[in-house]
Amino acid sequence: MACDNMTVDKNMLRLLNDSTVYAICHGDIITVNAPNIGAAIFIKQIEG
């Protein structure tokens, strides 16, 4: 809940709740897909 108008937060929650497909690539990247909503890609940040 970081955005002032909550649009991004609401859309991300909708994407995660309605996701039907996800994939983990090499343990560093997660993709989440939801029909008629879109997709999100999460990339592990390397500390250093």
C-alpha cells in the first residue's frame, strides 16, 4: 500500500489473486500471468 491513489496496489493484488500461470526461471526470476489482466515479472536483486 505504497501508492497515493492505490491503483497500482489494487491492480497487483488483482493480478496475484487471478493468476493462472506462473514460472520460476533459474531461481532468480518469477513470472505471474493472469488472463485479461496482464503479467508481472519479479527479478531477484543481487546484493553486493
